[in-house]
Amino acid sequence: MHALLETLNQGLIVSCQPVPGGPMDSAACVEGFALAALQAGAVALRIESVAYVEAVRARTQAPIIGIIKHDLDGYDVRITPTTEMARELVAAGADIVAFDATLRPRPDPVNSIIGAIHDGGAIAMADCADLADARAALAAGVDCIGSTLSGYVGPGPEPTLPDFELIEQMSKLGAFVIAEGRIRSPEQAAQALAAGANAVVVGSAITRTEHIVSWYRDAIAASAAHPGMLGA
């Protein structure tokens, strides 16, 4: 196992990604979220965009997983989809670069992206949607795999619960597994580790105020519409 990954083992990684265009979408807010998370015991951070990786790196030497979310015409992959973006994240100070490793058409081959990450001395993380993605990414040479994209690829509604089954399946591949996606409570984070994850990423439940407020709002609205249901 890579030495840096060992420092993340059994730890919480906080994803500091504000809602694009929202009130928190600024370097100052991302820095604040990141430093608060580290003070509370997070072992690493997941940061989106070169600008925000640079801003957070200037404030801390804690491990950073860097990504770029970018839509490209003709492609569905949008998490660090090109080799050049991977290079930019390494240059900005990312220790780990995560990219969409799904088996979908992409502008640059996976091997090229992994090569650029490794050439810069960083760790390559594969954001996967299923076990086939994880196997292919490991065969291509990634250092760790994540359940990040489970439920976000293909038809059908987006699930509401973490994919604990995929996390367990990934853990049997012998790789460092980072659980990510719809982990919204401490209990779910602990369950992800129990399922075999080495580390857990939590984002919206910690750093996206808009999402957290909407969960409470919807629960209160449902209770108001059906009084007595919670105590039934």
C-alpha cells in the first residue's frame, strides 16, 4: 500500500465542494470548510477545481484528492476527463487525483490519465460505478478505487442509500477502497467501513448547506402532511 494511503486508513475524508454558483461557491468558503474539517479530525480533503485545490493547498499540507468536473460535448464522463486536467491538478498540489473510471467513451484513455498522475508523483484514484469499472481500473494501474459513481450512471432514478454491496465487492479485490456516494450519517459512514472500505468520503452531509436544509425541509413537510406517522 502506498504510504500516503496508509495515513488515510479507517479515516474520514471530507469533500468540500460547494453547490456551483451557490452562496458558498468561493475560495474563502472552501478553505473554511476544509480547515474546519481537518480541525475536527478529517484525515484528508476532496476538492474540486484547480483554483480551489491551489487555495486549500496554500492553507494546509493535509492530503488533498483533487478533481475537475467538466462537461465535454459527446462524452458523459465529467470527473477529470482529460490527461491535461490530471496534470493541472497535480501541479496545483493534489496528492491524489480522482477521475471517472467508468467503461464509457472518453476523450483520453485511462492509461494516459494514470500515467500523467504517476509522472507527477501523485496517486491515481478511480471513481467507479460498478465492479467491472474497478477491475478494469486496477488492471490499468490505479492505486485506489472508489464507489463514487455508483447510482449515477445509466437509466433509472438516483438511489438514496450508499451502495454497501459494491463497497463489499470492491474490498475483495485487494485494493484500497474509498467509499463515497450518498453517505449522509455517521452510522452510514461506520457501515461503509464495516462493509470493507478503507476510508470514507462524506460531502453533501457536511459541506452542502443547501442539500442538508432540503433534507430537513422535506422531512418536516412530510410530517406535516401526515401527522402522527413518525410515532406510529
